[in-house]
Amino acid sequence: MAITTKSFGKAPDGTDVSLYTITNGNGLTAEVTDFGAILVRLFVPDKEGKTADVVLGFDSVEGYFKNGSFFGSTIGPSANRIDNACFTIDGVKYQLAVNDSTNNLHSDADKGYHKRVWNAQLKDNSVVFSLDDADGSMGFPGNRKVQVTYTVTEDNGLQIDYDVTSDKKTLINMTNHSYFNLSGHDSGSIEAHKLWINASRYTPVYERLIPTGELVNVAGTPFDFTAMKTVGDDIGADDVQLGYGQGYDHNYVLDDFDGTLKKVASVEDPASGRKMDVYTDQPGLQFYAGNCIKPETGKGGAAYDKRSGLCLETQCFPDAINQGFQDVVYGPDRPYKTTTVYKFCN
């Protein structure tokens, strides 16, 4: 295992930014940056041993200054949507940025963790990113110490560990927002990918993509991925939920959840033969088919557009803080700790 470091440019405030490359003995290589604790590149071998970069992103740090689609981003302290951009803990109301209709989306588009420069510590096969987030930052209570660790394993896994402590009760529900295209980041639509999700229910949403509070069976609906199915088969179906999301952008209620690390989803690319399994200890998985990617130029001049990549975001349910799906309040007596693994084979 080897880790190398090189310059990735400068942050808007002039701080030097670095790119860290982690490589195992099987050809799996991850490149991560201390700007936003972002996954920039992920090289994975195909069935013939040819490697390709399977995540969308940019060639230099400047591309991530805007990053409206959150390519590769560490999202925190709260991922997904919060109704009316506010929540209450112990009778105290906290107001967040209103940045998605009347919702809060991914904490803050400009001040979120994906726009911070993190500290980096290198280990044998890992990069440990850390930052301190002050009480009141982005509207969230508590002085938080945040750590995100990227590890490349010898069995071709990219493991992401999240660890957060806070001196006050606060909302924490983090995720990684990488867009995967197993044919290669520059290969166009992911609609031919095949997907399995271990979820017999999902959380339908209102027009603003806030959950209704129901847990609805996927059987007989376009949302049924309990057997491996091509992503594009039903994405254009006449379904009000698909209309709200312009395709799949919904949280799945994972079966057999007990808080331990389990395989919850698999993606296969018939063209390359690459397969990715997703493991998590979280109760939910947001499947987003990249419906709202706007045309822009990515790495190597690649033309990114609608559905050029898909996201499988491990998390507690959207708006859980207001709807009580799960307890997402952490504090002095309850640290936040969770693990996600994206594991590859061909």
C-alpha cells in the first residue's frame, strides 16, 4: 500500500490544498483532497484488468469552488433535506439556510463541510481528515470535532469512516455524495447500469422532496429494486413520485437494519463488467440517478450531463430530526460514528 501527496492548488482564501493518492496491490486507486474531504478520482479495474476512473469530478480544486452537484463531497453536518430549514432540540429552535425551495439541503451550499479545508493525517492505507466546527456554524449548535477517514483495503474496498463529537446536543447525519459511473466518469448515461437495493420499502415525498412520513412498499412500483433491475427500465414511468424527483431521488428503507455493517446495494455495469457493492450500518440509502446534473465540463474535458452518474448515499432518513424516523441528535454523551464501504469486483 502506498500514499503519495501533491499540490491540488489553493483554496479561495489562499490556503494550500493537497491531493492524496492511495493505491492497493490490485490496481484500486483513490484520490482524495483536503478541500472538502472530497473523493476526486477512483480508478477501478474492469473484467480485462483495464482501469478507469469511475467517479465524476474536476481536474483542479477550482472546479470544486462551486460544485453545484456536490461531486465527491463529504456532506455535513446534515445531509439531504430538512423541512422549512429548521429543527428543535430541547425546546430550542435552530434556523438553517433556506437553499432548496423552503428546505435546507446538505447543510449549506457555501459553508458546508464540502467547502472547508480539512487537516490531513496519513496512515498506512488511509487519509484521516479532521476539522473543528464552531458552535452556531451554519445554524447548528455545539462545538464539533469532525473526522472523516478514507481507507483503501486490499480486497478492493473504499471505506469511509465518520466520527463526530459535540459539546452540545446537535443534529448530525453525514454522507458522501460521489457520483458513480462504472463504465468510466466520461461514459455518458448510467441508465444501462443494473441496480439491487435490499429495501422492500421507501419514503415517498411531497413535491418539495420532503418525506410524507409514510413507509411504502416498493412491490409493484417503479421503485422496486429488490431484484437486480436496469436503472433506465422504469425511470421514465408515469409515476407522481418520479415526477417530483425528475427520476429516482428517494430514500430507501433498508431491510434487516440492526446498526451493524451489512451489504445493502449492488451496482453492475454490463459494458465493463465492473460491480460495486455498498455496505453500511445506517438505516437508509438515498438513490439519486443524477437527474439534475446540468451540462458542464468535468475531468479530462468530459461532458457531464443529466444522469452521467448515480449516487448511493448512506444515511438516516431525510428530515428525521423533524419526523422522528431515527434519533439523529448527538452530543456529549453520544458521539456519532458510522462506516460506509464501496467494494469493487469484476
